[in-house]
Amino acid sequence: MIILSGFGDEISSDLEGQMDVLASEGIYYLELRSVGGKNVLQFSDEEAAVRKKRLDARGFAVSSIASPIGQIMITDPFEPHLKAFRRAVSLAKFFGTPYIRIFSFIIPPGKPPHLYKEEVIKRIKRFTLIAEEEDVILLLENDKMMYADTGERALDILQAIDSPHLRFSFDPANFIQSQVLPMTDAYPYVAPYIASISVKDARINTGEVVPAGEGDGQFRELLAALKEREYAGFMMIEPRGRPGFTDPMFFREAARALKRLLDEEDLKWSGHPHMNSEEKKSSSNHIIKEMLIPSCSTDTSSETVDSWIPLTPLEKMAQTDYDVLIVGSGAGGGAALWRLCEKWRNNGKKVGMIEAGNLALPTNIQNLALLSGERGEQYISKITKRIGQFLPEFSGAKQIIALGGRTLQWTAACPRMPLYLLSKWPVTIKEMDVYYKIAEQVMKVNKSFAYLGSLNTIFLNRLWEDGFYEAANIPMAIDMKQTKYGNVHSNAVFSSILFVAEAMNYKSIDLAIEARAVQVLVENEKAVGVKVMSPDKKTYWIKAKTIILSASTFETPRLLMHSDIPGEAIGHYLIDHSAIRSIGTLNRKKLPENLGPTIVFIPNTKESPYQLEFGSLEHQLQEKVNMLFHGYGYVEPRFENKIMLDPKRKDAYGIPEIKIDFNYSQQDQTVIRQMASGMRRVMQSLEVIETSNIYLRSPGDDNHEAGTCRMGDHPSTSAVNRFGQIHGLKGLYVADNSVLPTLGANPTLTTTALAIRTADYIIQQLK
């Protein structure tokens, strides 16, 4: 049973006002922090006695003493603070609660926290020894700028002291404000020690505190985990996290948001210290009354659907005013859709998506047994449009125009961009780290897939011994938990179809396929809609307050230029990896019996500006093992490498096709030579016995093209600002590979992270 409590001083400074609101929400536990603007540790004995009498008279109990212990600089004198702690112990006993909330001391700004680890542990151990003597329990809460602002450092304290009288109070919002994802990066460390939950949520991009479930605090995941472990303890509603900042309406909103989440997870809760749990219904404050049980209807729904995903006719979409309309369903469009629906699930915002292609596959091709091996390659070739045949300088270019885009056939490799390149982006490395973590979580990115292969371990050791210290198992967007909580996860390899599915589970959306966007409509320097055509060439006008273009590096600038959207950089700065490939053969007899998956990469660095990847091609029973080696070299962004409209060629909808100017600079050619040399060294380290020639792939053949709507602060050198918004035009955003200003790794993870960030910005703008 979850027990609800609340920080009354965020309701009113007056104790009676605090109890009035708490009682109206069915909560009779009070987290005692301050009354009348005076902190609990400042209460005189007479004030404490009067307040306890008033609490008792109305049936209230104190859940814990919410003390400020540990909220001083770690360099401040300790003995005066120890005296204050003894006062907290005395008050806990007087008010009849075993719990005292404490903190882990403020770390001097700019100083590494590890320098103060021993002193932090020493001080909290002194508190804990007293707690053991007095039989009270300390609740250590995480908070920003303090030592325990991450899960790892909180665990440092809890493990070092290892006492049942020191437990953990888990605060998701404080983790978010410390740029830590609560369930991803903190809960796994501190879960065994959790004895209370501080209920407040926050948005990761602004730090704004919001009701539970409306921010990035992963409350639904938290409640699912608490349900699994049958958690029975306090959840303390702390709406703002600001002592003395009173807002009774916001408290009610926060309390009701929490109760809705508990009901959704079917978690029973109580807020009354004197009511038997069997008398309390989890989803209301009313006593369950005896009732007759009606007979169940045997009728079944006659409603059917025409395909495996709900679709909306363009005629209907043309009659709707959308808050956000997304053009394109690949990684960027799917990520933006998922984020908007995750955050807007409880409101009336209208979200639509149009996709130029059809329903080619319901998942990544690797998840379908019937399309394994050669059959899969044949099918992908069938649905691939090889536009490079018309682009002499970018002859490897190709497109998959279908729901899910290229994520239907990508390999799922998900490395991050190198830090030396990210440091030059308009988005800070710290913020990119946050959004990378969100993207990695939702895409199930992990390194454990490659750990399954014993050959990987052998190769990594050989590479490390030969000086390739950066070599690692490449992160893969593959769900390694095929069954969890009774759910079967059939889509192991990630695709944007999963983004769309999750979005539809959160919120009703409109999705139209075979809907070709032909023009962005602009009025008074603001995007207001999109002109769309169906395969039979009927025209529809779809209105929207905000438009997100996620059509691809080729199609997004094509649409912008055809719509006469101004921008010096639109279509320019086309980048792609200089890609090389080779095959190497290894002696099977020198390798372990069970090879497992083999996927190793050496990331791009400032000293070696290229990325190398390799993996096995064949099964373990062959006499020889063939390894496919790939290299992806850095290509400098240059204005003259560009996409343009070709007035001599038009598609079936009357839109000019593209033409491309592209060549490698002297610097690019130097990187290609360095990369080939590096690949030869890697082959030698891995004891490759036979090799094919290393050859340069045609530009565009690796599906990594980017940069044609690049992100930046200056309109003369970039198409969109740091939030993905077209410079000088309200309501028009880009969220696909085209926004990447530089390219140093497989782009999908980065595009996804930036699309989620753009969605967060749009949510703020449409409040």
C-alpha cells in the first residue's frame, strides 16, 4: 500500500490552511517542514506542543521531519550542524515519526565532488550512529549541487555506511535538474535503499517543476518498478520543491496527477493514518459499499480496421486544425511524434502526421523471419528508390519512401557524435548528453548485444594491445529484454514504427499515407499549413500552428526551396561520410567454437577523424570466417556542396527533382587515405589472413547524408536555429538528418535526440 503525504508549507504558511487542503484530497499525513515561515528545527518546545495538539485534534500524523540537515557547504563547520541534527531527532520523537529527511552537503561550485567523498561519508556516518542509538531512520534525499546528485554518488554513501537506519528518499525532479534520468541512471543504483518517494516532476530542458507524469521524471516507469517490488511506503507530494512558496491550487493539481497515475498502474494508496487499508479504495476517497454485481454482456465490437495501423483520410485531415503537423515518419519525425504525444497525452492538442510512402513493413526487416537473408535484401531493393542514377556526383544516393523510412532496414548502430565535433555545435555538450540519454532509453540502445559474442572479446583485446584504445562494442538499438512484466517485445531491432505505435498508445493522432507534401504555406512570416497531394493528384490544404519537416536530407530542402522559403544555407553544406569497405578472412580453427554476434567499432577522434566498424558475415561452422570492414571518414561542411532544384526534371506531382554538386576537398581526401591505412592496421591486429581490395564507396551509398538544413546561430551559414526552427519564420521546424552541422558517426541516434529536443521546445511554445 502506498501512503500519501504532503509538504504542507507549499499549500499555506498557516497550519490550519495546510490541513484543510490535505484533508480535501484525502491525505492526513503531513511532511513537517515549516509553519508560519519558521523551519521545524526553529520551533520552541511550546510551539511544537501547540502544533502537535492541533494535528492530533484533526486526526493528522507527521510522516517525517523535513529538516534542512545536510543543506550546508561541506566546507562549513560541522559541530553546530550536529547540534541542529540532535534537535531534529528530538522533534521526530515528539511528533511520533521515525523518519528524518537529510541531505548530502553542498559541493563548492566548480570543484570535483570526489574530493569531498570521505568528508561527506564521515559526517553522515556521525548522523547515522546517533540515529541508531535513538532508533530513528534517516532519509537521504538527492538534490542538485550536493554530493548525492547522481545515483552513483548516492550509492557511495549508502554502501559505505550500510545501516538500516540510513535509507534513501528518491526525488525524480531533483535528478532531472541535475541532468540525470531518474530511472535510467539513478534507480538501478539506489533501488534497494529506497524508503520514500518525493513526488515532483521536472522538464529536462528548462528544469521547470511540474505535476507527476508531465515532465521527464519517468514517473510511469518508477511506478511500474515500485509495483513490481511491492513497495509499501510514503510518497510525499512536494509540488514545487520550494519551501515557503505557497500555491494551494498547484498542490491540488499535483496531488490529483499522482493519484491518476497510481490508479492507472492499479496501485492501492491511502492517505489516512487511522483507516484500515481494506476500507480504502485506491482510486477514490470513498468507502467501498456493498453492491450487486451485474451480468457481463456477451456482445463483441463490430468495429474493424483495414490495416495494421489506424489511418486517417486526407479529406478528414483537411477539415482539422492541427497544433502540430509532422511531414515524414522516419527517425526524426517518429521521435518528434513520440515526444509530443508522451507529453500531451492528457490534453486536447491535435497532432497529425503525413507520409509520402505506403505501408511497406510493420517493423525493421531484421525482425521478420520470412524476410531474412537474401529474401530481405531482394525486398529492400524492391522498395528502394535509387536516385543516384540521376546524380553523377552523388551516385550512391537512394531513398526508402514508406512509413518508417530508412529505419525499416538500418543496421541499428547507435554511437554518439564525437565530443570534439559536438563542442562546436550551438547546443551544449551537457544538453546533448541529456537528450542522448532520452533517445537511448526509448530506442533501447545498449552494448550488451555485442557482449554475447566471445569473438568480440578476442578482437577487442587484440586491438587494445595494438594501441587501438578507443575500440569498443558498438551501441545497438536492439531490445535485449524480449519478455518483461509479461509483455512480449517482438520488435527487437528498433524502427520508427515503434515511435508511431508508442505515440498512438499515448494519444489519438491522425496519420495519412501516400500523402505528398508539395508546398509549405506561409502567411505574415509564419507557417500556417501544408499543401498535400494524393496519388490521384487531388489537392488538400492541411492547416497547422506548427509544422515539423522530417522528410530527409534530400526531400526537406527540396520542399523548402519549392515553397520559396528564404534561407541562404537551405540546400547547402551537404555532407556525407567518405565511406570505404573491404572483406577480410580469418582462420576459423583459431577462433572459439561459439562466435556469437561480432560488432566492433573504433570511434572517430580528432587525431583519427574516421570511424571503423566490422562484423562477421557468415555462421560459425564455416572453415573460414569472413569479416566485413567499413570505414566512415569525416567530410568538412562546405557551402559549395549542395542540393538544388532541377527545372528540367519534375516528378509526378509537378515538383522539380533535385540535382547535386558534391566533391571531396583536399582535406577530405587526406582523411580517406588515413582511414584506409587505419583499416589495414586493424586487419593486421585481428590476424586477417586474406583481404579484398579496400574500395571507396560512391557518395550517398552509406545512407548517412546530412547538413542541407544545418543548425546554427547565423542565418548566413545555417538554415535552422539551435531548436530546429527555420530562421526568421515562426512555426516551421526541421527534424531529420539535414539539421546536423557536422557528421562524425552514424547519424540516427543524434537525429533522434535533436528531434526530441525540438519537440520539447515546441511544447513550451504552444503552452
